[in-house]
Amino acid sequence: MSGFLELLRENRNYRYTWLGQVVSEVGDHFNNIAVFSLAVQHANSGMVVTGVLLSRAIPAILAGPLAGVLLDRLDRKKIMIASDLVRAVVAACFIFTINANSGKALYLLSALLMLASPFFTSGRASILPRIATKEQLHTANSLTQTTQWSTLTIGTMLGGASVTSFGYEWAFFLNSLSFLFSAWCISRLQVPGGSFQAQREPLTENEVARPWHEYVEGLRYMRSVPLFSGIALLAVGWASGGGAAQILFSLFGENVFHRGAGGIGTIWACAGIGLLIGGFFAHRVGPTLTFNEYKRTVVACYLIHGGAYVVFSQMRSFAWALVFIALSRSAIAVSSVLNFSQLLRHVSDQYRGRVFATMETLSWGMMMLSMTAAGFASQHYSPRAIGVVSGIASSLTAFWWLALNASGRLPEPALEGIDPKEVEVHEPSL
């Protein structure tokens, strides 16, 4: 915790980025709880929740490649501000969906909100090595992800309570204000030269006219480094069960435990608590792990994550269900922090936007398939049965990663822009 406080105190750029993250992500979860609750009220079915989530996933998938190319071409700070301003307008428009007779407006606005999202989220990941020193990078990554999970906990709890006590209008209005605050925070960032544009060779006329080829170049770069493609496929493996979880949390809160919007918010909040615990643990142990120990830790994390999720889905006690969903998310948080730290150390700046945008696109793509399958399955099977399948699907990633590592196909790549002597990861004494 002292490392987090020191980073916030000493690093002005990161402090503004963090403040914007806290406020905007809390607002996001106000929106999520309100939209999910409205969706279930419209149809009392997992399919309408699936419809909302698909309306978010598909635009994120479509926007990802363009976001990656533009983030590697243009000033990342300006793109992030534009994304926030667009999302502020869209978030305010959700107020008009409250008295609608169907979920169509929820689908449209959810799509527009997520269409702008990758330009910000991938941009934030891309600028992290620019606003944090080499010594601060692991701490900055840990705090960024831990904050994301803290806001999940706070935002879902407050969002559920707000919707229950004050109605949907306040949830949507505060979400809109949160994006405006985030845009102001990002506008305060300053670096030498004044630009957050990636350093790269000048664009040729062909690259300007054919951005798809530039994106494909980024895919080739990822494929050329086994660790990058391996981490991307880890995210896809998680999403194979994680997408269904987006449906199941709403169904468990509303239909299994019969606790309404408050129940949905409580499940999401306990998932956030688990992520928070895992993030703190990863921050502490990350610098002590060798590269081989990191790879073995990932295997253990995915086995624990999937197993705990299966148990969560079978619990009859709401309290015990919350315990196991927290354990499941703790394990996945450890893996996430460690994987992201590896990417920050090894991905070249000129490809960073495309790498992070591609990973987000791949995750959303698999989540879309998983959500669709879970939505259709919810018409024929119980949420508990779907939860078992989802947990097992996520765990299978561990065996794939273990096989790759055993065959020597996950070597450590070269460091990019970091002196190996300055990296905080070190070999323990034998």
C-alpha cells in the first residue's frame, strides 16, 4: 500500500490518470447495474441480458482494430479525451430509456457507448509506460488494475443501492458526469514535447490509405512473439467462461437468489472484492517471481478460478456463493496483473496500441460467443448448470498454457526500452 501512495504522491501524470479512472469507472458500474436491472424487468429472461451484452460486445470488436491503428498513429491523449466526451453524451441519453416499453433503446445506446470505449481503455494501457518510470511500472500496473477492481466493488454496491433508493435517473446522470471528469483529468497530462504520439517511422502514403494493412502488421508482430500470442489466448480462454458470467450474475441475483438489483450489485461487488485481494497479492509477489515461476503461477490461477466458479454456481447459501465468487476472481486477478506486467515490459511502443486493442478485441469476441451460448442455454437449462460448464471452460486454459510451457514454446522475449538491470523482477538465491 505504501508503494501505491508514494506513486500517487510523486507522479503527477499518474495521479490525474488514476483520479479520472476512479470516478469514471464507478460511474460505469452505476450504468451497468441500472441497465441490467432494466433489461431483466423488460423480459425477465437471460436472453434480454444477452442482447444488451452483445450490443456492447459487437461494437467493441469492430472498433478495436481501428482504435489500435489510430492510437499508434495519433496523439493518444487527444483520442482518450474525445472518447470520454462522446461517452458522456451517450451516457446521458440512457435517461430516455427508463420508461421505454422495450429494450431496443438499451441495445442502441449500449452499442454506442462501447463503440467509443476501446479508444480510451487501450489508450490508457498504451500511455502507462510513458507516465510511469521504469521503477514505477509494476506498481503503476498493479494500482491501475487494483483500482479497476476496487471501483467494481464500490460502483456495483453503490449502483445497486442507488437504483433501489433513488431510481435509474441518478445512475445514468452520474455516469455521464463521470466521463466529463475523466476527460478533464486526461487533459491535465503533460510529457516532454507535449505529445503522447508513439515514436515510429513516418507513415507512407500506402499506410495512410490502407490502415487495415497496418493493423495486420501488428498481428504479425504479436504472432512473432510466443508470449504475446500466449497471453492473448489466455484472455480468450478466460472469456470462454467469463462471457457467460456476465449473464449469470444477473440471473443469480434476480432469479436464483431473488434479491433484485441489490442482489446483482452484491454479487458483482463480491467479485470485485476478490479481484481486489488478488491484485494486492500479485503486486506483492510479482517482483519476486522468476519468469518460469510466473508461468507456473498462471496455471495455478486458472485452475483455482474455474474450480471456485463451479462451486459458486452450486451453492444454496447466498453468503457462501459470494465467498466462492470472490475466490474465483482473486485467482484471475493474480494472473491478470502478472500477464499485463509482462506485456508492459516487452511490447514495443510503436505496436502498443495495436497489441492492447487486439487483446481487448479478442476477449470481447470470445465473450460475445460465450454470452450468446449462455443466453440461449438459459432458455432450456438452469443458471446452475450453465455455471458448471462456464467454470470448466475457463479452467481448460490452464492445461493449454502448461503444454506450451512444457514444450519450451513460451520463452521470455527481449525487454523493450528497459535496461534489464533496472527491472524489479529478480532471480532468487539458489
